[in-house]
Amino acid sequence: MASLSGGGDMQGYLQGIAKKIQDAGILRVGFLEGATYPDGTSVPEVAAKNEYGAKGVPIRPYFRTMIKNKKANWAVSIGQVLANNNYDIDKTWQLMGEGIRGQLQTSIRDWTTPPNSPDTIAKKGFNKPLIDTSHMLNSVDYDYGKKE
């Protein structure tokens, strides 16, 4: 931690931090465009059908629930990660992307309701509603880029 004395030192220090973070880019976490299953099926489309439901697919709001349960801590985490990385905004957003990706993957792994139908359980051999081949789980990703 830097030692400061006098208002001028503090103002200069804060202006330095502001300059470092002013050019922050955009962080996206989830199922990014271009992600597909081996047969070409869109992963974002399958993820949305699981999130919002579709014919034969019950609503399982794993993504919205993760956001609701985790978002309150993201601002604190961003502040801590910024401070721990000397206010390097690019490194901070990349670390936050990794962390939120992990939170979403945990939500997918832990989701239990509604359970799979008995036919689906028999076919899969287990009752993990959002996991079959783990392809959707492993497709959770993030990207970070500068504003255009």
C-alpha cells in the first residue's frame, strides 16, 4: 500500500488509478457465439432452451439464479482484484471472467430441479438435469475486449 501525505498526493494517486481503469473493455461470460456440439448444434441455443424451457424441456433457470445469487459480491470482488493487481483493469476483468465462468459451471453441476424424467435417467444412467455429455458445461466461456 502506498503511503500518502497531503491532499495533492492523494489527488495524484487517485487520478493515476482513474487513468488505469478508464479504458476498461467489456466482459462477457456465458455461452459465446460459435460454440457448437460435434454435430453442429448451437450450444447457446441448447443453453437457452434449458434456461427458459422449450417443448419437452422444463424451465431450469440455472443462469439467472447464479446471477441473482452471486451478483451482490461481484462489485466487492472487482475492488479487491483491482487493488491486488495494482489497478490493472485488463487483468482484473480476465480474473473476474474466470471466476464468474466457474460460478456458472458450478450452477450447472449443482442444478437438481426439476429432476430428469425416469426415461431420461434410464437413458443417461444418472440424474443430473443439465449434464449429459458435459459439452454444455465445458462450453461456458468468457471473453474480454476493449470497447469499440
